Amino acid sequence: MDAWWPVTDVLAHLAGRWRVERSVRDLASGDEGEFAGVTVFGPLEGGGLLHEESGDFTWQGVTRPATRTLRFLPGGVPGTADVRFADGRPFHDLDLRSGRHVAGHPCAADLYRGEFTVRDADHWRSVWRVGGPAKDLVLVTGYTREG
């Protein structure tokens, strides 16, 4: 997809509730899984958004509840975000002013490379490629605005 939808203020754009569908593929083993649920971007005291994801993750035929919490803080440039783990550790930056952003995150010896694209006001996606000695994964997540 070559035409992206520019977002002038990522925090304002993400605020609210999104339906989430994620595929997870282990390139080493060939195993595949999927996550289905919701992400709510709610106000965070002091500014920014609290990202709370919940749903069901199915891996190797077993479905379990799964959750994830991130903090989306105002970035160093207006309209951008500084994404952090729930405990405050840095994760990646996010700048969707062009409608597309590529970010990286080193995790031990593995490297996470994320590509974020916005299709329109109600649809965006992330594709994470995780490579290294411990992991060889591709995670594709589609977000659709609810309400």
C-alpha cells in the first residue's frame, strides 16, 4: 500500500476504542497464532494515553486470555508519541504525520522492527518483525475504530 493517511496528532487520533486482530507467525517453526480483542486508548494522568489491550490469544490450538498495557506519551515533536512499556521503560517512538512510521526496539540480542501505517481515519496497522537468536517472528496487527 503506497497511499497512507497522514495523522497530524497521533495521540488525538488514537484516543478511543479499537478492535484488534493480530496474526503471529514463527518463521523458525512455522507455527501460527492469532489474537482477537480490543485496545482502549484512555487519558493518562499528566498527559498522553494509557493503551490497554485485552482479548484471546490462540497458539498451537490453545486459547488463553491475553492483556498488554503501554503508555503513549507526548513525543519530542508536536503530534508524535513516545511509546513506553507499562513500567515506564522506553519501547519506541511513533510519528504518523506522513501516515507511515518505522521504529526499532532492541530486546536483549533480538531486534524488533515495527512499521506503522494509517489507511484512513478508522483503520491502521502495525507489522513487527522480530529477529535474533531467541525469536524469529512476524506479528501483523490490524486496528479498526469502534463507535
